Amino acid sequence: MTFTWDAYGEALLDYLNERYVPPLLLNTSYGVQEDMPAEVFFRTEDDFSDLENFALTLVQGRVLDVGAGAGAFSLALQERGVEVTALEISEQACEVMKSRGVMDIRNLPLDQFSGETFDTLLFMMNGLGLFGTLDGLQQGLNNLKSLLKPGGIVIADSSDIRYLYESALPENVYFGEINYQYIYHRRPGEWFKWIYVDQKTLRYAASKAGFHCQVVYEGENDHYLVMMKLK
């Protein structure tokens, strides 16, 4: 996805330069507008959840941090001496990471990134969501194999969000497929697709793509962490 007005990236850049004017808002297709505090993207390791800290203990070798945002996880891994490449589509977010000291940054969408392989592909903060739909998830998992070294792993977290629907789940569409829109300075960005995947659905998609998918941590609100390895 590309943005003509990157509300998310502008908010991150303003926060870094101490000119952030809240709120950064998030419109959702399930009807509830949310306040998305910019500081959540600037958390340090001490602020990570138990699930996130556990995820960092699982990485091995060279890491690709997919959808790196403001660089929170890339910086935490760098401090541990890990070789990490931060992949991020937002040009402003890449500026933020550069200013914060992330050493290897690639300003590209995942589906245009190729030619390198990694021991760990890291998708944090529901990072698999960037695949957008169930079909996109399946294709995305298939494509990840070309980025993995032999014996490489995928570390990712996601959530079962059926709790968001007070009555019946939506018909004719997977309930985890969401449309989002960031708003900053009252100026809306473009709508984009995001997906949250329940454990059963992710295990099925992973197996279909040739991965063994193991749930390695379960957090609050049906939030969970998986490790995927090629069969």
C-alpha cells in the first residue's frame, strides 16, 4: 500500500521532533473510531509486553523486521548485537528510524523486497496484518519462503478479534478482515486493508504454504505468538 497523505508517518515524524499534536485517530470498518497514541510506536524494551519480549528471545541470525515503524524492535535487537534490517513502507517512518539510530533501513513494501535472505522474519504488532485479506495472507506466506535461509523461522503475533463483534459475525467475509484509515491534523489518509487471524486459520494457511506453525505464547485478549518453520 502507498499513501498520498501518510497520516501515520507524519504523526511519527512530528512526535520525534517534539511537535506532535494529538490525537492520531484510526477509523475502522467495524464502526469504532480509536485514538492511537503515537508514543506506542516509540516504546523501549522495558515497555514491551511479555509476549513481545519473549518474541525477541526467539530470533536467530540475521533478522528482517517487517513493518518496522519507528524502529522499536529493530533498535532493541541492535542493542543485543543482532544484525537486523528494518523494512518499512512509510518514508517518514524511515526518516524517524534513521534519526533514532537504526542502521539498515529499506523503504519498500514487502512484496517488492527480494534478493536477500534471512534467518528470522519478524512480524510484530500484528504485523501479518499487512497482507490485508485471507487471500493476501496465503499468497504472502507463500512468498516468504524466498526470503528465508535454510532452517529460517518466521516469528509473528496476531489476535482473534471476534470479541469486537457484540452480536453476529459479519457475513460473506472473514471476521478478521478490517479496513482502517488514519487521521492526523483532522486530515484523513487513505483507507487500507488489515487482517487479524485466529489460531486455527493461521495454522491452516501456514500448512498450506508449507510451514509448520506452532503457537509459542498466548497473551491477553486472544493475542498470541507463533513460530513458523518450513516443513
